Amino acid sequence: MSEMNALSETVSSGKRRERFAFFKEIRKNGKLYLLTLPGILLILVFAYLPMGGIVIAFQDFNVMEGIAGSEFVGLRNFEFFVQSPDMLRIAGNTLYLNALFIVFSTLAAISIAVMLTEIGGRWFKRIAQSLVILPHFVSWTVVAMLLSVLLNTEAGLINQLLAAFGVDAVQFYSDPDKWPLILVLVKIWQGAGFGSIVYLATIAGINPDIYEAASIDGASRWQKIRFITLPLLKTTVILLTLLAMGGIFYGDFGMIYAIVGLNVLLYPTTDVIDTYVYRALMELGDLSMAAAVGFFQSVLGFILVITVNWLARRFSPDSAIF
Amino acid sequence: MKRKGKGPTALLLVLTLLATLTAACTGNEGNAPEAGEQTEGPNGANAAEAADNAAPPALDPVELKVKLFGEKPTDMDAVVAEFESRSKEALNTTLDVTFDVAAEYRNKLKLMLAAGEEIDLAFDAPWWDLNANVSKGYYHELDAYFNNDDYPGLKAAFTPEYLEANKIDGHIYAIPVTNTFYDIPVVLIRKDLREKYGMEPVDSYADLKQFLDQVLANENPKAFVPWGGGRNTWYHVFANFDTKQTHYRAFPFEITGTGALFNLVLSEDGKQVLGATTLGDPDEAYSGFPAPLNEPDFFYDHYDTKVEYRKYLPSDPLAQNQTTTVEGGAHETTLNSVASDRQKLKETYPDADYEIFVYNDAVRAMESGAIATGFKAWNFLTVPKSSKNVERTMKFLDWVFASPDHHDLFELGIEGTHWEKDGERYYRVTEQTPDYAFPAYEMTWNPQLSRINGNNDEETLKYIEYEYDQDSYYRMALSGFTFNPENVKNEIAKVQPKFDELRPVLEAGLDPEWRESAGKLNAQMRALGLENIREELIKQAQDYLDSGGQ
């Protein structure tokens, strides 16, 4: 009762009253706020304090002299990256591949979650669930090996199969156009099962009464999925997509470098910001230039999250993060 | 009433959480000084007392952290235990040797150095980041420990000439690790196949081509290609060895670290830099050079050969993991790896065998002064600034290099188990040799102490002996020169990825029109600041020559 009063008081009062209400609120629920203190401290120490390190992106950073002793060089560290003629292509690849990954991984994850929910047999369900999650724990280096056994022109499984049917070998490793598809398939195989966990949990949280009511009204299984499960997953989908947007300017270095590596023939479609920067700075090993690119990627990601969140708030207010 | 009851509980909860947090933080802090005390103690004691005390008191125990790359030998712990028991009285030192995958080691080391993690001995190399790491001040300068009677082992194993050639900025920041000053690259030919085709041993490029054609014609192309392996599969083969690199530096001995690789040409007396050219430069750029260096083809016609040899490579020469999928009739390696390559082959095909083809004519004829070198090692050991045990680390190394017995223990393992003596210079492998495959090239190789693998075939042994002979070498131009990228690093960061995009294509012989592609690349690189790098390289090389460098 008293909480309700406090709320209505805050809402109805003017600016001065509001400030006053803030202290009142603290006095009233101070101990509850105190509970959040460890979490806030944690974020402060591990997320906000390190942001000070961004300053090395604007310095000619030397570890021995430290942040205080290194020379300030303004935007010089951003030059090589911004002036590179390939930057548009590489940024394009990064966005394109990540967009494909986000869209198809989400679709696959939702399908898996729905299918797993519909499975009846308890044991079969558990085994199936474990099997689809398993690939998430296979390292990219191993995935790259598996792929090469599959796709190699001379000894690859696929090409041997094709040869058995008298079809000419496909040179996967020389044909960049096939790689966005290959990478998306690999990404789904590797990540969709693991990604389905959140959706599974959301579905489990849906009130069974709704399904029961639908059954009584004569809804088929498919109709229940189409009109109950999927609409109720919308909020979660938008939320997770929003979070994924923040990283859309970060190429999946671990994956692409392990699989494509230094195969220059595939660069036209697979070279992303992270792999490009790795090659550009591999010999120089310059921390400041690398930090500059990282900063650049985060800023763009941040802008994107803000924009998409704004859109989400307009069209589906429940799903917006803030 | 209920509300009041919650208060103390909440407060307690918060306090507990905070306590755990702060405990986690101070836990680390608490450890640090402990480690410091433990390690600083002997250090201080050593510096003060070792100098005036002939028989130093028993040393405090210390653990040295050693970082290497590669796979940890199965019996590494046994060998370390043997070392610890043998050296207990002299050193009282234990070792913590860790191995990382090569690809990760390089980056990990950079991070550990940047973070100041405590390491006592670490592998580094100029083909990774040694020079950059030295210029960043990550490593201790070790001048005082060499040529010093307190360290007799180091004094004997590292001659002043050997150290002089391996100094960086005039000081010893890194300890050279090599057994010879060049490891002669050779082509390994499947002897059994050659005999099957009724051919004489391969003695020229013409013979090699004939052999590869035979493989192409006779073997199943699905599982077996003439030249297995993929990217970087040609090492120095087809390079131009007709002229000694006494007044120029070019493939395969280019100055590295310049983004695009240059041919750097000096006047014949070696005093003046005449210019630097790179892939795709117009013919006029070469006109000021003395013959035969005035033709771009002198430097680049090996790319024509590579196009011609393209058909012998696997279909996906640039694919990642190519080496794991296809086998070959021939491949390139160096003398030191012949024995281990042969061992691997025999594991799969007991009846198969390799023989070597040395493709550098002068070296094949074992002429004296035929091998180009800067008398520089390729691999180095460093003591990072974060180490608090510099003296103890150097004492440890002194012990390793003090006698052949000590040295053999680390390089080859326990005698009688991992290896057997074969005269003064050679060793023989045993069944347990694979259990101690120590990467000696990262830590113990030494021109005077390293034994030669007596299990090599006679031909290979002949060349290894030739390689160990100082008279087989000649000094390359600019042998002590290293390029400092600092002034042009923006240009390098832009040019490097461009250059690296075309080069593997040319190396794999995938582009018959490579001259045209190189011209295009050259124009792009010029737009990205190639000329600044070129100027900087010429300037630095000239400065080096003017200050008396060789």
C-alpha cells in the first residue's frame, strides 16, 4: 500500500518535489538499493574503469612508458584504417556476414526450440537436445579440419561423392561466391542449438492455459505454434537481436581465421574487419592502432544499438532494452 | 513490523557479497608481494655476495618460468626432474616449462609482455616480434653475463664473434640459438617412386620436372599429387643463386618488416645504396643497377617457373589445412628436418624412403664460401624485464652450456633412454626418442655443443658436416641491418595487406599474367604510401652503411 502511494506521489509531483522524492525513495528502500551495490561495483570496475584505456587509441602507446608517458597523437592511429581502399568492401563483408549469421541463426534457433518443445518422448528429447548443443563446444580449428576433409578438391568427401556420380569436382577453396553460404551453414550447425536454449526457456514460461484454451477451441498443433508460441517469442527475439546488433561490426575472427586463414582467393567475400586488421598489424604489433580499430567498431556498434532500440521502442515498446 | 525484520537480513546479505568481492580483489594483491619476496631475496643476496665470495653459500630455492612453443615432449617432466636432481647443489633451481601452440604463442607472448607477467626465459625471434619487443624495452640487456669468467659455460659456448653478429642496437638483448648459420634447403624426393619409374637420382631442375611428370602420370591424383602441401610450399626453390648477395639483398634473403618486400641494391663496393625496387616497379627503376641486377627478371622470373609447376601442386594450393589432406611425391624442407621427415614417412610406409636434392648449384658442389649468411641465428632466448631472477636464469643457462653432458640432457634427453652416443659428434635415436622431441632450436642449439643425428643417410650427413664448417659461408650485404618501421607504420599497415593478397597467388603459380597483376598492385601500393616506405628503407640502410655497418 505504502509503495503504491510513493509511486503516485512521484508521478504527480513537480521537479523540486521529484528531487525530494529521490531522497525519500532512498530513505525508504535504501536497503534494497544497497543490495544492488555489489553488482554496480562489479560493472564499474570491470566495464567502466577499463574504458579509460581507450586513451591509448589516441596515443603512440609504449608499454614501458605507460599511459601517462606515451605521446598523444590525436587521430593518427585511425588513418591507416580509414584510408585503406578496401575498407568499404571489408566493412560491407563484416555487416553482410553478421547480418546473415544473426538472421539465420535466430531462425534456426527458434525452429529447434519449437521442435524440441513439440517432441513427446522424454529420453529422445533429452538426447536430441544434447546433440544439437554439442557442436557449440567444438573449437573452430577442429571445425576447419572437418570442413577441409569435407570440401577438399582432391580428397574431400563431397567431391568424391560427386565423382562417383560422374559430376566434375567443385573447387570450394578457390571460389569465393560459395563461402557466405558455407559460413552460414557452419555457423548454424555450430551455434543454433546453443542459441535455442533461451527460446526453449521462454516457451517453457508460456502459460499452459493458453494452449489448453486453444485446444478446446479446436486449434491444431501447427495453429498453436503459429498463433501462440511464435507471437509470444517476439519480445525475446527482438531483445536478443538488439544485443547481437552491438557486435555487428566485429567479424567472427576465431571462426573466419580458422576456416579461411590466409587463403587470399576467398578474401573477396570472407575478409572482415578483424581478419584484415590482423593481417595489417601482424608484423607491426602496434597496440595503439589495434585499439583505434576496436574503438571504431564499438562506437559504430553503439550507434547501431541505439538506433535499433529506438525503432523497437516505436514499434514494439515491450521489446526495447531501454 | 515485517519490514523491520527484513532490514538486518538485507544488510547482512549485502555485507557478505561485498566481503566476497573485496576478498577476491585483495586475494591477488596479497599474493603478489609474497611472490616478490620469494624471488627478490636470492637476487639481492646474489648480487652482493657472489662477487667477493669464492664459494657462495647455498642458494635460496627458486622456480624459473620458461615459455616455449610447440608440443610438450612426453618425457619433459622426467628430464626436468633429472636436471633438478643433478644441479640441486650448484643451482637449487626448479623449472616450470610451458609450451603453447605456435600460432598462439606469438600473440600470447606479446600480451604477457605487455601485461608484465612474470617470465624468466622466453623464446622470441626476429621473424616474429623480437626486434619490436626489444625496441619497446621488454627485455633485459644481458651484455654482462657473456664473456664473463663467472659464467664459464656461456663464455665458452658463445664466442665473441657469434655474439657480435647477433647483437641488437649494439647489445645482447637476446641469446642466439642456432647450430649452423644456415639450414640448407633441400627437395626431398620419394626414392622408392623414383626407382619405380626407372630414373637416375635427381640432380637438376630438369630431372626434378621429369620426376614430377612421372608422378603425375603414374599415381592416383585423388590421393597423391606430385608436390603435396599447399601454401608456402615453395620455400627457396627456384630462387636465383647465380650471384652472391654481397652487394644486394633480394629473394630469398630480403630485408623483412617493410610491408612490401624490396630488392635493395648497393654499389659494387658496398658503400652506397643505389636503390630499392619491389614487385611491379617499371623496368626503368632497375636501370641504375649494375648487370645482371638491371633486369626485373633477375629478381622475379621464378614466378614464371612457379606458373609452370602449378600443375604439380594440389588443386587448392591456398586452402587452410591443405597439408593434412593430400600426400606428395616430393616436398621442400631443410637438412635438419630430413631425419624426422623420413621417420614420419616410414611410420606410414615402412618400405618408402626419401633422398635429397640440393638445388643451389654451388652448395650442391660443396664449394667454399657458397652459403649466404649474416652469421645470425634465426631463433633467440630472451629474459623479459618482468623477471625478478635474471642472475639465476643466467646461472641456469650457464649450467646448460657448461658441459656437453648438461647440454645433451636438455637437447636430447636422458642418455641411454632417449638417445645413444655415436662418437664425439653424432648421436643415434632409440625407440624412446619420440618421447622426448624437445624443440632444441628454441633453446639449446649451439654451433659447438649440438650433436648431429647419426641416423641420417650418408649424403645428408655430408651436407650437414659442410653446413657446420665456417668456411662454407660468405657474408651477405647489410647482414647486421634491421629495418625500424616506426616512422612509416601507417604506410606499412596500408601496404602490407595489399602486398600479402597478391604474393601467395604468385607463389602458388596461379596467375600466368602475373606481370600485369604486379603492375596493378604496384600502382595501388604507391597510392597507399609505398614511396615513403622505400625512401625510409633506403635512408636507414644508407645510415647503417655510413656508420660502418656491414
